[in-house]
Amino acid sequence: MASHLRAPLRAGVTSLLRVPFRVEAVSHCRDFLKITWKDGAKSEFPNIWLRSSIRDEQFFDAGSCLYRLEKYLAFVSKDSSLLSAEYHEGNDFLKVQWPEHSTTFDLSWLRAQDTTHHDNAPQVVTWTADSILDNFFDYSRIVEDMESWMMCLRKYGVAYMRGVPPNEEGLKGVLHTIGKIRQRYHPTDITLLIADHKLAEENDRDVYGFGTLAPHTDHGYYLSQGKVACLLGSRYNAPVQDTVNFFIDNVKVIEDIREEDPEAFELLSTVPIRAARRRLTVQEECRPSEVAMYQVDIHLQRPLIYFDENDGHYKLRFSTKQAGFELSSDKSPSKMLKYYKAYELLRSKVYDPKYQQRIVVKEGMAALYDNSRVCHGRGPIHQTTQRTILAADVVDQVWYSRCRLMLGKKSGLEDRWLFGCSLKALDLLSDRYEK
């Protein structure tokens, strides 16, 4: 068997490359490189793109993953013909030649850069209330099973962790596995949600009351919403009636609206609407002189439904802090009326129990959820219930960095080739080996 079919997986171990990453034929002309792969796919790479992607030490510092800009720009900006493309059976690299320079490209990396062969979001699985999801994990194996529960979050948007220490250290133990917790506009970065009638007056009743907490996505008024959040049960005593949390798959809701009422989908995904948050008080203890430091007055104008390029599917901003239209955005009464009918359709979907997966977050149970992928809410809390939830989240840059680092390590490629890869390219590269 030709040796090019094997690539290093980690020190001392090799694994067979999958068919899509094996080369059938290579050809070139002055301005293009063309590769036919063993699975029949064909890729075409412009000469100028190849030059701009060079990773040689002369132009690129592999230690810092930074280009040496003066030499790099001088090289890329020169109009230089592609003279040859040389591939030998039994080699994982392709050699290309220009009049003034030659270099090599990793073939797996080249295949992953061709977005014409990318599936939009192969890891996403939609669900409803009746769906059976394999999304429970054990905190004692949070590191060993990290790839499994992270991929589960990408797949379903929600995962549960049992046996978590019911305190702040337990919450940090979960989220710090991903990365640093988001800094809030509060004295603390961890929210304490207390349900205890003896302490009710100390809580923000608009947010943490005993009635039903309507379905929503967190921080819909921020340009960058919290990405992955964690709700950890710290105390739970419900002698009369359980308190139920529920999660809704936004992707499924959006798909159903798009199929049932295309005009409503079009309005919700193109017409911007205002979301706002104005808070002058501080729930947590702090010195009076510090109150102003935590005050916020935020305004954002965005469509409720939007397409996320990273994850390759539509997502939702659905906040109770909706503040209506900006007068200058659209003055058509008929369009506004149609919009609010579409909004009511969306609201009816996320409120419909058939979309809601329900769970009781008891002491030591953590619910991890992708805040842009799922809506969440809570049923009413009985007057006799004593319940404390710890909540925090990580931002999208932290989550995607962890995903990228995990996938990059699994790919087995050198850092110089991992640099600048899209999330989808890393998804493909992490799966380049036969099982």
C-alpha cells in the first residue's frame, strides 16, 4: 500500500487517510492548480490564492503564526506564473514551482480549503419535545469526555452534566474547561438565582420571580450574545411541586416557520427590530460609589433570525427586552402589521410545549446550552420550594477557540497549516482518518 495513504496521528501512531483526502490526479496552467480526488471531487485553486497561502519560513514565522509582511506582500503582489505542480504517489505534500520560488502544500489542508465540497452543518440535529437525545454526561469524566460533550452541544445545543459540585467552584470547573467566564456588567461574573420567599425582596422580581419565566435567549440586546451558558443547581428542595426548566431548539422552530410561512420567515430574518436593556440598579452588594460603574443602557437593532457563518445555520435572538421598530427603518403600516403577525407566529412556536424538552435542575445537575441555538425558560416555582441556581457563560470567541483547538489537535496537522482555517475546514480535517 502506498505510504501517502498514512499520516501521523500523534507521536508513534499512524492512521489511514479517508478517500476524500487522497489524490487521483494533478494538473495546472499559468493561473490555476487543479486536483482530482479519489472520491471523484475536483478542486481548482487560483495561482494568486496559492501564493497568498504560502507558509514557508522565508515569508511566515511558524512560531508566532505571523507573516513577515514586507517579504510576504512583495511576493504575493508579483504577477508570477505557476510553472509546475509536482505530486508523487506516496507523498502527503504537493510541490509547486514559480520562476522565483518553490514551496509545498499539505494535500489534506488543500482539500479542506475547497468550500465547494463543504456540507453546511453536518453536526446539527434538530429536535422537539418527543425526541430522545443522548446528551447526559458525568462531571467526573469532564476532561476525558470533553470532545463528546462539546460535539453534543454542537449537535443538539444542550447537554447535561451530573455530579457537579453544587457551588461556584463546580460551575467554574465546568465552564473553565472551555475557557474564561464572560465578564458581566455586575460586581460578579456568576449570577445567583434564588427562589426563597424569605429572600424574595432581595431579587430582581422582573427576572427572578416565582411565576413562569418565558422562553428567551439571553442577552439578545448585546451585539455578541453569551455563547455557551451553564445553569448549575446549588440547592433544591421542592416538597410539593418540581420546578421545571425547558429548552427549545431554535433551528427546528425556524425550519418550521420557513416551511409553513415563507413570508413570515423573510420578515423575521430581514427586518431589524430594536432590543434594549436599561438598568440603573445593581442586584449584588457593592459600595454606593460603585453603582454607576455597573449601570447599563444598551440599544441594538438587528433581525430576530440571522444566519451564523461559523455554525452554518440560522439562529435566533428572542428577548423579552424587545423595544419595537426604529421609526426611520420602515414607515409602512401594512409591513409593520405583517411583521408583528410573523412575530406572534414565532412566539407561539417557542411557547408551544411540543417544542420544549423539560428537565428538573436539581442540586449537582448542570445544564449547558448554546444560547444562540436554543431558547430556554422555566415553569412556575411553588411557594414552598427553595431553589438556588448558579449561572454564567462564555462568549463566542472563547467557545469557538476551544472547538478549533480541539479539532486542530485531532487533525494531526502542524500549527502553520491550522493557522487561519475556518471552523468547517477544521471539522473536515479532524475527520480525515479512517475510523
